Amino acid sequence: MLHCPPKLARTIAYSGFVLASALVPALAADPTGDWRVADGVAHIRVAQCNGSIWGAVAWEKTPGGKDTHNPDPAKQSRPTLGMPILIDMKKKAGTDAWEGQVYNAKDGQLYSSTIKPIGSDKLEIQGCVLGFLCGGETWTRVGPPLPSSTASSMAKGTAPKAASPSTAQAAPQTPPRTTGSVSAAPATAPAASSKQQTGQKQAATGAAGQSGDVVGDICLLPDVTRFTH
């Protein structure tokens, strides 16, 4: 029987590992999901809408913002919540980057922009005015990626359709669901007191000053659908 010298055997094994690694395609970075902007004043929900990447304001630290700096007087009273920020961004061939426009509500201007995921929890935003005066910032992921579809089906907080009384009566009770180590309360749990309910509402609102997800699927927002449908 022939024996390979230990050094040669290690070299062959290493070469085989490198070759095998090269044959496995790298997973493409995913820019979709919810992202916290650099100064923390908003979350941007990014989704693929009919083949393009769009991003809209999904949460505001200070609710009730208006697009007051928009050069179009008709839009100066529109809410910033749900407003498109990343606009019609297309994939750059051969890279994990997307090109399009970004809207800056602080000055009401559109900028040529590129977005690029950095790892799984950072999104780099670069924007330029007429090819110069370039700048950018990095956003941090706060929500999981969304599936690719014409209208993203995993929009968080989308309220389910209410069941009819007859359906509700006929539906059997199911055991509480468990996510990780936290179990949902069973259907037979006693109703919370008014004091407990107030505390729960305050906790849900928190620093955001707003409760729940009022934006849902950004692919269905009017300012997005008129471009993508």
C-alpha cells in the first residue's frame, strides 16, 4: 500500500477544501426587512415590489411627522409615516448592491443612491447629488428579511380578517402557541384588569409614541403601487 507523506496529505486535503468551498455559491445578501436609521428616529421597511426594491417609513420615534420640506406644496401635508424613502432600486449585475433614488425628508430632495447589505444586520446607504457631494450612513436591522413577491406577504402586523360569529363558535380551541421560551396566553386566561390593560398599552407604545404596525405591506402603499402596477 502506498502512503502519502503527512505534509502532502495535508496539502491535498486543504486544496480539496478550497475547491469545494469555491464550488458552493455564496448566499446573496438580502436588503429586505425593517431597518433603524443611523440617528434612530425612524425604521424603514424595505421590500421587493414587482422586481424593484422599495423602502418606506414604518415607524417614527416622534409620531405625526409631515413632509414639510417637499418642494411640491401638495405633498407638504402628507404624513412621513408610510412615505417612500428608497425608490425603485434595481439590482446591480454581479454585485450585492441596488441602485435607484433615495428621498431625504430633511431637505425634500431626491438623490441618486446605492444600497448594499453589510453582513446580515447592516445596510449601507450611499447617495450623491449630480454625481458629487456624496455621503451616506449605515442602518441596523431590526426585522427579519421579507419574501420576494409583487406584494410582500409577510408584512408585520397585518390584521387578520375577523371571523364571523358562526365560524368563531364552530372553531375548536387550540393549545397556546410557543415561540422560543415564551408561550402565548391560553384562550381561557382571565381578562386583565383595567389597570393591567393600561400598563400593557403603555408598554406596547413605549418610546415610539405609537402602538402596533400601522404601515403593513409597503408594496400596497399608494405611492408605491402607482409605480409598480
